[in-house]
Amino acid sequence: MLARNSFMEVYHQRTYQLAAMIGAAGMAVLLVWSSQIVTIFPQGGLFLDADALTLISTALAAGLMGITLPLHWYAWRRTRVAAPASGLGLVGTLLSVGSLSCCAPLLLPGMLSLLGFSGSALLAFNLRLHQLRLLLMALAIAFLLVSLWIGLRNVTRSCRISR
């Protein structure tokens, strides 16, 4: 009941529907590119490395991100005016961003190179992360589900505060 009412409250507004669609599409593009499902070669040509489980997990993560971020945005906008935001709003937002762990093959080597790791060490590390991409995607989906639950609670809380 909590989820249905919160979804109805947030997504009856066109702005949040549009934000969810753009967020999911943008996240899908980022996930497909960063996890090297699609590789475009400079000389021309396209390489697709997509099995069914990878496509399903990518679509699920992108969809959950698209749904979750507008919920947090709505709760933040409502509580910003009515009362100070609770700490769970920050935790939910951090979990949403933390769910980008499926992009670890893109983000972690970049951070490690800034710390001075050599190119060969980064290549071995990046290959290992690429081998673990389904496990990292499952971790990202788990973070997104927790963030979705927190977002639904925050929407309900923000509606109680503003009344």
C-alpha cells in the first residue's frame, strides 16, 4: 500500500514521469557503454557483447535508477519547504549513486590511475572487474532496491510533514 500511494503521488505529475524516462534512458546508455556491451571502433565497425542475462540486468538497473531518482527528488523538494530533510534522504541518494558499482570497470581504474597505478596493473585490474560485471550488476540492483524502498518511505514521510 505504501508503494502504490507513493508512486501515485509522485508519478501523476508529468515532470517526474519525464525525469524517470530520461533518467532510465541515460542510465541505459551509460551502462551499455561503460560495461562494454557495445564497442564502436574508430575505423568503423560495431561489436556487441550481449547475452540475455547481461541485457536483463542492464535494463533492470537502468529502469530502477530511472524510477528511484525522481522519488528522491520529489521527497527532497517537499521536505525542503516543510521541514529539514531527514538523514535517510541522504542515505537513499547515496545508495542511488552507489548503485553505479556496475560501472566499476570505468570508474575504479580512472581513480586508481590518479593514485599512480601503472598501466599494466590497471589493465589486469580492469579485466578482472569486467569478468565480475554480473556480480557487480547484482550488487548495483540490490543497492537500487534499497534506495527505492528508502525513496518510497521518504515520499510518504514528506506527505505527512507537509499536511
